[in-house]
Amino acid sequence: MGASERSWAGTDAAPEFPAGETWFNVAQPLTLDDLRGKVVLLDFWTQGCINCQHIIPDLKRLEEEFGSQLAVIGVHSGKYAREHEDGSVRDAILKYGIEHPVLNDPDFAVWRTYGVNAWPTLVLIDPAGNLVGAHAG
């Protein structure tokens, strides 16, 4: 298959977000069903990670370029105990001007489910809800 014929569709279903965790910048918790029809970019980050901070402008540019076709979801998996607290995550969201939805992942449940092992890690999910790929660092 040539480069122009490559399929970007995933084949494995993306794991669902766990219930009961705190979400920011949304009226109610999101599910992958809510996001069907959009490309979803999960951004695994933590407050003190300088590389996590450096990609925020890139995420904003992608959101502006692709509009409603792309859903950027921040997954905050705090490195330190204080970073697990909802208030601390809220403060970081305000400090960095993050406007997209953010899920607080204090117990690393989403981190483990998606096989993440570094900050930042980006995971791409296709419009059908399937994993396309991930990039760490």
C-alpha cells in the first residue's frame, strides 16, 4: 500500500474513561461515545513537566485548525501527591490557559490502561473510537 493509500483507521477499540474521576472544562464527564465522529487526541501531562508545558501552544493550534473535527482531552496524571488534588489541577489549568477538557487521573488508571510511561504522551483515537497510535516524549 502506497503512502497515499495508507489507512489511518485503528483496529483496536480505545479503552473507556473510568467513571468517578474529576473532569474540568466540561459540564459533565465525557465518554468515548460522546466523542464518536471526531479524532481524539489524549494529552497525558503533569504540572511540573516543562515539555508538557511546551506543547500547550501546539495543542491550541491544532484545536484552532481542526475545530470541531478534533477533540483534545488532557489527562492529568500528577507526578507528585499534591498534583493529584483537584484544586492543584484546576490551578494548573488556569495558569497555563488550558481550555480543552481535562480529566484528573490521580491513581494513574487511565495512564496504565493506555500503557503510558512518560510525560508528555500523546495518544490518537480515530473517529470510530479505535486507537491509531501514541508518541511519548
